[in-house]
Amino acid sequence: MKTKQLFLNEEQRQGSLNTAAEILKNGGTVAVPTETVYGLAASALSDSAVAKIFTAKGRPQDNPLIVHISDVKMLFKVAKEIPDVVFRLAEKFWPGPLTLVLPKGENVCESVSAGLDTVAVRCPKNETALELIKTSGLPLAAPSANLSGSPSPTKASHVVADLNGKIDAVLMGEDCAVGVESTVVTLVTHPPRLLRPGAVTAEQLREFLPDLVIDPAVLKELESGEQAASPGMKYKHYAPKKQVFLVEGESRAFCDYVNHRENAVALCFEDEAEKITIEKLVYGSSDSAETLAKNLFDMLRKIDTLEADEAYVHAPEKTGVGLAVYNRLIRAAGFKVITL
Ligand code: AMP
Ligand code: MG
């Protein structure tokens, strides 16, 4: 299959969006920038279209997809028995990086939800993503546009590297502003449960959901046989091909530790770079988890381009957006944590 690269400069933008919308209406697949990561979209109403997403990514069939909508009106087409708090959350956080799990509406095809009777829904903030939903008139099922297991794509070039020849088109947009996937909260459990941390933080959500609990799988490996509340959390994820270790400890101890490693690269904070004598990549500032989130996946991809055999990543704080960064890193590391 030849993958069309659709450009979004001023002259080409409308034509590209029209072409992408046509592909989607005809049951094809299009990668699209969102503010979180690039998504691989197909019609959420068609099992055969959604099947192409699973095939292109090599995604396990039991890992459900998020449905993207352009406004709250569209929510009624994809979900049912919507509690009032959803409208308050939508008012505050949509469009934006918050996904809500609700009882599934009849129109959404089976394979989107991998057979569950719930559906995960969000309204993205990125203009291109919103316009694509509006132009196609379809709710779009869209997981991250990477090969399953590899770091999520935050640049159009990441999508091309992973999926060229496997999907119908890529909208060649800007780098993703947030850089980690959306926060996922299920409202079908009592109390509501944070399944995946993202840029909308647990602290912000508790203003609306005071009894919100954080699913244990956010920060630790599931025991074998333990049931995942969010099927995606049981898989190894976001991982470079090299072995990654997540290192917890204060700055001086981290620098000292990595300086004694051989054939290794350090992924560190800005102010640590000059103290590190081995190969290093900087992923942002320790006091701005937003910068760490934005650069994280690009840096995890860069690790694979280096000679080093192993990577040692300095762990961020587990609060605010830092919790999302930590959650992705612990999976990239296959739960190998070194505490100094
Ligand atoms: P991705 O599409 O790669 O961003 O991953 C979507 C995440 O949302 C995965 O971790 C899924 O397991 C989770 N998810 C999607 N739909 C549901 C659902 N109905 N119930 C629970 N988790 C879901
Ligand atoms: Mg993904």
C-alpha cells in the first residue's frame, strides 16, 4: 500500500483535509496530529475500518481504542447513560487531553471496544484533528499512530518511520504540544478510577471527582493473573529496543551512578548535563514536567539510534504531569527500577 503524505501548509490544507475525510468515509486509515500524540484514525462505526488499525499497528485485539468526537453533541452518538458530571468535566477540560470511559452507545462498532460494553471518548484540542472529525462527519477511533509497543509518535516523521506503507495517509502536521497520551478516567466504576495519567492531572480532576482513585496498575506491574481495568496497561509499552532502567534518586547520586556505567547513555534533566561524563540526552527541566512530557517519546526513539547498549533515565516526581511521565517510563523500562 502506498501511504499518501498530506501537507497542511496554507495552500494545501483544505485539500488535504478533504482527501483525508474521503479516505475515512471509504473505510480507510489516516494518521492525524492531536495535541497529545499522533493518532491513527478510522471510522468508529465500521468494524472493517477499525480492523485496519489493529493490523497496521500489530495491536493486540483485546486492547480497546479511544473514540474522538468534535463536540459534546457527538457524545450522545457514541455513549449512553451519561452522568451529569461528564458535562461539567467536558466544560472544563474539552477540547483537551481527557478521555472518559462510559457505557457504549449502539452505533459504535464492537471491535473499537474490544468486546467491552464501555467506550472511551475524548474531544481533542488540535485544530487539524477537530476539522478532520467535522469534515468526515464521523466519530474517529484512534490509538497512537505507532507500531504497537514502540514509543508513541509525537512528530509526523515518527509516524512515517513506523507506518509508511501500512496505512492510507498521514496528515503531516506539527509536533505534538503535550507529548504524552490523554488522561483516561472510567466513570463506570464507583468510585471513578484514573486508568492512565496524562496532562489533565489527578489533582485537577479531584475538584470534580473528589473520590477519584488511582488504579494500582498506573505505578506498578500487574501480578500474573491479575485483571487489568484498562487492557492497555498489561502490555509492555513505549519501549526502545535497548534495555532502559528507570533510576530514582537525587541529582548528585544519579550523575555519580551513571558516570560509572559503561556502554550506556543517560537520559537526564537540563541542569545535570554538565555533570555527566558518559553519553547523554536531555529531556527537559526537573521543575517542568510539561517539558519532560513533550520531549519524552522523541528521546526514547533517539536512544535506539545511539551505540550504547543500555539507557539510564532519571525519574521525575510522581505528582502533576510528572505522574504521566513516570507511568510511561516505568513501562519503557519493563518495570526495571533502580533506587539510589
Ligand atoms: P491508545 O489508544 O494507544 O492511546 O490507548 C488507549 C488506552 O485507553 C488503552 O490503555 C486502553 O486500554 C484504554 N481504553 C480504551 N477503551 C477503554 C475501555 N472501554 N475501558 C477501559 N480502558 C479503555
Ligand atoms: Mg498507544
